[in-house]
Amino acid sequence: MTQYKVPVIGGDGIGPEIVREGRKVIDAAGEVFGFDVDWIDYPHGADHYLETGELISEDTLKELSQYKAIYLGALGDPRMTPGILEKGILLNMRFYFDEYINLRPIKLLDGIESPIRGKTAKDIDFVVVRENTEDFYIGIGGRAKKGEKKDLLEVKRQLYSAKFGLDVETDSEEIAYQIGMVSKEGTRRVIEYSYDLAAKRNNHLSSVDKANVLSDIYGFWRENFTEVGKNYPGVATDFNYVDAVTMWFVKNPEFFDVVVTPNMFGDIITDLGAMIQGGLGLAPGGNINPKGTSMFEPIHGSAPKYKGMDKVNPLATIWAGALLLDTLGESKAADAIVNAIEKNVSAGIVKTSDMGGTNKCSEVGTDVAKIVKEIG
Amino acid sequence: MTQYKVPVIGGDGIGPEIVREGRKVIDAAGEVFGFDVDWIDYPHGADHYLETGELISEDTLKELSQYKAIYLGALGDPRMTPGILEKGILLNMRFYFDEYINLRPIKLLDGIESPIRGKTAKDIDFVVVRENTEDFYIGIGGRAKKGEKKDLLEVKRQLYSAKFGLDVETDSEEIAYQIGMVSKEGTRRVIEYSYDLAAKRNNHLSSVDKANVLSDIYGFWRENFTEVGKNYPGVATDFNYVDAVTMWFVKNPEFFDVVVTPNMFGDIITDLGAMIQGGLGLAPGGNINPKGTSMFEPIHGSAPKYKGMDKVNPLATIWAGALLLDTLGESKAADAIVNAIEKNVSAGIVKTSDMGGTNKCSEVGTDVAKIVKEIG
Ligand SMILES: CC(C)[C@H](C(=O)O)[C@@H](O)C(=O)O
Ligand SMILES: CC(C)[C@H](C(=O)O)[C@@H](O)C(=O)O
């Protein structure tokens, strides 16, 4: 019997209870497919921080980096300033483990009604690959240094024609700035991953950027996209502006097969993607380093007001568990879980209130686990 | 009889033909409401650039800055590198005239079916105020300077903890960066405008940002939002993350009254807004400097493949014409035009093919002009 060790960070709010259901389903899959998971609990999140002052230590990160996959519930707590937990734990892990692929399947399951008129399961089935370690997520910015105050319109006109660059001096209160960066290596590896994925799916890869305005950073992105593409003559490609893509996701989701996009736009369009596939209750995400430590999570937040009520939908977390098993090499078990989710959803009997049902979170977990055993 | 002079840039593709219909409707409104517009044509766009090498000269910008309002068709041509016309003409004018308000009404008209299931005219009626002269639109970026090549993951981990800032040295091919900035003055004036607008509407103002990750620039934005808000105790406010907002636009558009947002996120969410209100054929935009020169345009592009076919929907441009009249102080005429558009749409008889009709662009213009005269 194969034995896996998987660290679990339940996190805040509803995190622990949804992860419990995910574990239940993975354990059921283990019985059927012949593996066993040793779950190792980690306490990180708001409570831990408020008690100990520690977000996540370098030692813990080192320790976690021995493992292939981490299972994450949710982070976020109303007692905290926005950004502290997100940056101190979630983004910190994404960067530390160099999880450069954020994988987000956008798939409308049979039995779920999309909020988009006229779209059914056959119309919405694509994957967004979001770069996960660069772009405007590197956390660099500040306020401009003190100096002679210039007429602001003049400064901006000159900034606009790039004559000033960062040498602008102005009153220290006047300006805040933020810097994004992408690297050749960082860009190429995620684009390569996406071409590979497209080659396994329907041979269509769409790049999403805003190269007509943020030309420096996304012009570079496009160059790399084109360069890497030379090795994939069989994959059809297109460049898309992020603003237009928000429209196509609604109007023509059937156009997309694999979408690759820098970090920040990826954040935005995958939430929209979650919505068209039926809402956050159904949207899983993987933070993947194919040669290192990956991390799997529902893309929804910690929903503090439902904490401990055994009420929220665990399906996104269960689906994230399937992605986790894929990374461990248990792809049959992963498929069985996705099938079981689809069966649960298309039966439409055991479901939480967000899906119009009256069942508890734990009952949905139990139902999916049962289906996994039946079909396994 | 009041006399106005209004510069017109028809631009590329379908630009000239849609602006022709907009003029037709404004002229009709003038007959009813007692004003006359002297239209002054400007040739700027791809053809002009390819013939003369000029995008738009400083002299022309100076000349245009005498006027209160410019009417713009569309810019964009397949013969040009993406970004050249957009940055060289459109953004150039927005920056030059310091048009710091990009006003985008998101209103589902009676008679239009939203692509969002179950949403009707009463659910979708809000305004997005997009900051229009700052943020990541300032056009500053580059590639990192040559130097000793470091291990990229190490560089990024350090960048992430902000130990390196911009002093990172790496191979010149390796990194591209982009800088965004917001100023106190630039932030406050657009936020003030938005509070004022909310106070005239339903007293609810939503800020859209990503302060949990791009904390420097959008933390500053939030500070200013809060500061300005002290003068508007009657306006309810909330902070929203841009990723979540793409979901709420689909799920709960009725939540929104006035939305204020920095430039780049504004670009993205207003396209999604256009989609939920029925598509680009119906979405107008105003680039406004309340004390200077403003500019009005449909938010759709130049649709080169339909050029000269008298086929596309002119309603967005006609609606932009109403916004233009508002700026000239002709608010009754502006209201009459919006009413006439609504009547045309709810009658559902004279309509272009994107709305399931068979009429020409010019027939729709004529119909709206006729309704303006009837109801005026
Ligand atoms: C919580 C937040 C920092 C995070 C992000 O912006 O990446 C989230 O929105 C996500 O998409 O995983
Ligand atoms: C054409 C482009 C530069 C422009 C923008 O990004 O602002 C457009 O998308 C818009 O929204 O007006």
C-alpha cells in the first residue's frame, strides 16, 4: 500500500471544516485505489498569529518543502488588516515554494446552472494557467521621496512620455507607486507548461495581457509566448486583451481551451471564471511546482460568518483534493473524485444551501466519499 | 440660438460612420432644444499616420484644448502594431487634456436582454468612475540593466521581501518591469467626483482595488478614499477587491450605485460592465475634465472588418453624444437622447444585426433622431 504524507493547513474561518470533508473523500479514494494518506496538521492562520506573533516561519517553510503537496483550507480573518495573512502566509508559500503554476479548471458541471444565459456544460470547459510568482505580486512599491514639488500635471505628462522614470521628486505624501516584473525564465516556464497542456487538450492556447498599454512588461511576455510557441507548431494561439477577455468569458466561453496569463490578470479572470462555472463553491485551484512542493486550495475565502456551522459547500475543496492526488501521481483516484463530484451534482439531492439544498457540509462530503467507493 | 463648436475625430474602421449617426442625433436635438453645433473634422487615425507619420501633434493638442468637448469615433487598425494608435492618440489625449474622469454608465435598457440569467433593467443601473490619468497607464517601464546574473528564484524571494527594490541586476534579457503610480491630488479629485455623484444618486459608493496585494499603491488609494469620505457622511461606502467584483457584477449587479476605481482595473471592469448591460454596442464612455477639454466615445473598437458597410450598431456612439451634450450644459437634450435610445430599443423594430435586426447603422441613427424630435 502506497503511503503519502500530506501537510494540511486548515486555516481560518470555514477552512478546517471544508478540509475535513476533502480529507474524508481522499481517504475513501485511498481505500479504493490502494493508498493511504498520513495527514500532518499545521496550525497556521489568524489564531496562531494572534497567539504567537508568527505568520509562518522560515523553519516551517523549510520543513514543508520536503513534501510534494500541501492541502490548504482558507486564510482570512476579520480581526486582521487586509493583506497580512494573504501576504504573510499564502503568497509567502507560493513564492517560497516557487509554485509558478496556478491551475484553475473552469468547467461547468452537468447539473449546475451557469449564471450566463444559454450556456451549458458543453460550452464551459477550459483551464486557466495563471503565472503565480511574478508580475505585480512581487510586493515592491513605496511612496516617492521628498523633494521639490512640481506641478503634478506636468510631472505626469512627462512621466507619460517616459522622460522622468523613477527620478520624479515630489512631496512625500503625493505619490505612491508599485512595480511589477516578469522574467524570461519565469515567463517561459509557465508558457511552456500551458503549451504542453494545450497539446494534451484541444490544441488551442490563448494569452491574456494588456500589451497595448503596459507594453514593457507584457510586450516582453508576448515575445516569450511567441518564442516558446515555435516548439509547438500544432497549437493554435491568440493574444487577447484582459478587458476584452472579461467579455468573452461571458459571451463566448466555448472559444477557450487553455488560457495563460500573468499573475494579476489571472487573479481577476479566474474569479470571473469561477462565477460562470456556477460560483465559488465549485472552483478549485492548484499552486504547482512540478519539481517541488505544490499546494491545493478552494479559490473561495474563509467566510468567517459561517465558521463552525457545518453549512458551506465543500465541493471546491474536494475538487482541489483531486488536483492534489493528480500531483501525487494518483490520477485514477483524482478522476474518480471529479466523477463523484459530477454525480453528486447531477443527482442534485445532497447539496448545501448555496446550491438550493438543505444539507450540511459534512453530508455532502460523506455523499461524495460514498460515490467514490461505489464507482471506484 | 446657442452655437457650439465641437471637434470630431472619426478615426479608424467604423469610426466615421458611427460618429455620423451620433452627429445626426445631436443635430436633431439641437433643432428641438435651440442650439446649433458646428462640427470641426480632424483626420487623425491610422490613415493619417501612415500618410504623414504624425499621430497627433502638440500643436493639434493645443488647438483642441480650446474646446470643451471632442467627439471621438474609434481608433485601431490591423496595419498597425498594437499600442501605437492607442497610446499615441487616445491615451495621449486623455493625459494631455488631463481627463481624469472616465465615466461609464452601466445601465441595462428596457428591451435589452442581459446575458446574465434573471437580471432585468431594474437590476443593472450603476455608474463606474474610472480614474483616467494615473496608475499603470503612465507608460513607464523597461528591461533590467545588465549585470551579474543571480539565481532567479533567490532574486525573486528577495524582491518579494522588498530587500532589493529596483537595484536588482541581472542579465539584460531576463527581466521586464512596469511601474504604476497614483498621486494624492489625482486620487482625491476622482474620488471626490464620485462621492458627489453618489450623493446625487443613491448615496452608495464602492471602491474597487487590490489593496491586499498591491498594498503600496492601493493602500494609498484607500487612505485617500477614507479621507475624502469624511466630507460625505451621508454616503455609504465599501472596499472591494477587483477579483471579487467581477463576480458581483454577474451575481449582484443591483448592489452597485457608483463605483470608483483606478485606471487599469477600471478598464477591465467596465468591459465586463458593458457585457452585462447587453454588449459593446450599447456602452458609451466619457473622458472628462470638468474644467477643461472632455472627450466622448463608444467604448467599443474600430471593427475594421465592418468598415464602410453601414452595418454596425451606432447606439453606443449616440449615447456618448448624450454625455457630450451634458458636458456642454445641454442636459435636457442629453436626457431626450437617452430616452430616444430607450424608446428605439424597447420598440425593438429598427435595429442592427447584433441586436437581431436587419437595419443599417444609418437607419438606426435616423430612427433615434426622429424619436428625439417627436418626444423633444
Ligand atoms: C487572497 C489573495 C491574496 C489571493 C490572490 O490575489 O492571489 C486570492 O485572491 C487568490 O486568487 O488566490
Ligand atoms: C484602447 C485602449 C488603450 C483603451 C484603454 O485601455 O483604456 C480601451 O480599452 C478603453 O477602455 O478605452
